[in-house]
Amino acid sequence: MSTATGRLAAMKKTLALLALLLVASVPSSSSYNTATGNGATTVFAFTFQVTTSASHVQVVVNEVVQSSGFSTFLNANQASSPGGTVTFTVAPTNGAAIRIQRLVPVTQETVLPSYGQYRAKDVEKGLDRLAYESQQLQRRFDVDQDARDDAQELALSQAILGSYGWQRVMAIVDTSNSAFPPTNIAGLSFSAATGKKYLVRARLFVYAAATTTGHAISAKATGAPTTTTAFFQQTVWTSSAIGGLFQRTDPGFTDSPIGSVDTKSSTAAEPAVDEFDGYFVTTGTGTFQLYLSTEVPTSAVTVKAGSYLEWMEF
């Protein structure tokens, strides 16, 4: 081999070594991959780095950590080709939520001599472990919260904040009724599931064609949803000169109006503020729907757009 050829070969080796040294040891912040089962696929790839042991790969299906029923393969060169595959013995069911993640023990295993030299690679290994542990903590914030912890946090938040967890729908058009049979208040409804307890509350802005015409609010119950128990009350502040308050409670949960209220408002510019609230327990699915009816046949009452209904499971 000529001197020039030898120098060139040595230079190539040096550059290759420098390239390896310049590559970050943990180049990606990802520590997990997700997938969805289809009932047929058994092999799922992951792309995060695992440098120590296949036992540091954790498999979670539908938020349940798997301890068996799969095998893990790591790519040989985790620096240039991080990751590997997880192979299930039985294919996860269609729609199953799969998460493959790195989980290393939160320990410090790197020991450096008190005196004398030590390898840079040993230091790098310790720093890599710290990076892995930091990524696990970040994932804990992102996707790996325990379901029971979530439930406890939600219950605590509800106790502290009161209104945490409320959902709202709003009426975007006016709803009028000039007959006693109730009329759906457009937009003020929600789907109720079976075996649930719901808190409900609504604020309605209502006016009438005449100051002597009152209105009534009710909730749909017959057939959908079926209930075991319910309690509601309706409160109205009128727009009379001295002000006023009407309050009514009713243990029923029916299609019939709960009560008739003197609206004391004849224009849209001066509506009464009607508050409706209560709770119910379901034994069947269905739609909770607020109804409106008039106190005086042929004299219209109107719920204005901007009125809203809120609900929350408890």
C-alpha cells in the first residue's frame, strides 16, 4: 500500500470515528410508541432507544400493563437503528389501544473510581440513564396516568372547584310557544347514559307577549331516559319595578310543565331570568330535553337565543 493510500485510509477511519462521537447518545425525546389492534396483527414496531435490556420495554394494552403473552426483540445497533419489535402470542383485539414504552428502574448503577482514570463511555452511560428517567417522568404527565388517580383527581377538583366537569350547550335560535303542550327548546338537550347520576342546571332568558302571561319549563322523561329518582326546582327573578322571586320544587321528572311563572316581561329587551336545576338517576339511556309552554293559550312565550343548559355526572 502506498503512503498516500495509507494516509487516506487512516483519514477515513478517523472521520468515521469522529462521526460516531458527534452523534448524540440519546438523540430522541420519545420514550413510547402507540398503535391500534386490528384482531390480526401480532408484530408491532417501536422506535425509541433501549440500550440495556429488553426487560426495559413495557407493553400496555387498553391501559393494562401486560406481564406475559408477548416477546421483545431489540435491534442490534441502538445508536444507528434504535428500537425493535414486540410480538404478541395472540393478536390484540380490533380497536385495542396499544402502548409500547421504555421503563427503566429509577436507580444509579454507574460506579466511577475515586482515583485514577475512567472511561468517558461510563459517564455517558450514566447520563443516558438520567435522560431515560426524565423521559419517563415526562410521559407520566403525558399519557401514563393511572385511571384511579384520574378519578380521584377529578373528584377532588369537583369538591374544590364545584363547577369542574360541567358541560354546556347553548340555544342559538329563539324558541316560541303559544300553546299549553310543551315545545322543545331548540339546542337545550343532552344524551343521558344508563346507570348514571346527573346534575343539571339551566339559565333561560324568557319573555311573553303580555305581562299577564307566564311560562312553564319541564324536562322530558317518558321513555327516554327512564329514571329511578329525580328532583328539580325552578327559580325566576321577574323584571317588575320592585323585583320579585318565584321558586318551585317538584320531585317529579315528567313531560308535564313543572310550574307556571309570571313572566312580567312583554318585550325581548326585558326578559325574565329563569333558573332551572336539579338531579336525576337513570335506569335507561335517552335524551334530557328542556320544554317550554305558555300559561295562557294563544299568548306566546319565547326563550331567547343565548339561554343555556349545563350537566355533569356525579
